[in-house]
Amino acid sequence: MAETSCRIVSDLPKLPVRPRDAHKGNFGLILIIGGSVGMAGAPALAGLGALRSGAGLVRVAVPAPCWTITASFDPSYMCIPLPADRNGRLSLDAKAALAEAVASATWVVVGPGLGRSAAIDQITADLYTGA
């Protein structure tokens, strides 16, 4: 049997101290595009990670059928309910709202809990190419 050892690490990197007069808008806006019925928690957990890592603002764009679940994870989220297909996944009708949301974001995360469909493939490809 292999021997296991334990080491306590106390010199972890820390986020810099923020100026007292700073505004949350000074630290960027992360847009998280994800979720589907049955996977509404995935973009919400990504949002928690974004807040924990120092994002100033977190906007979560999810299919309308699951936006209340995602929004309930943290009152700091700004949630965007998007058009969904009959299975609770993003539909192509979400493209215009997503383009608008992407334009105002500092960083964009695509994928947590999206599921799979032809529409999602097209939306994702368009996001990457800027179409």
C-alpha cells in the first residue's frame, strides 16, 4: 500500500486589497451563459465561483424555465431569462439577447449545464465567431 503524506499550505496567493473608494463596476462583469431544465445549478455554481474570485458583477443568462432557480442561488446575480425550446434548453431565439449581453461583458463563460442540441451548437459557434 502506498504511503500518504499531508502538508499544510499557508502561503496561498491572495487577491489584492481593493481600494476603499472602489465600485463593483471597477472589477469587471462576467457573463455566464448556461443552464437548462435539470441543470440550472451549473451556471449558478459558476457564478458563485466568479464572485468568490473577485468579479465585480455577475450576469447569468439561462433559459427562461430555469432562471428563478438560478437567480435564487445568490441575490448578487443579474439574471437574464432567455427563450427556450420545449425541452428547456436555449433556442435560436436567444441569439439577439445574447449578442446584447456579450457586448457589455468583460469576460464570457459559455457552457455550464447547457446540454446538447443543434440550436446550442449554432449559438455556441456564433458566440465564438462573433456572428
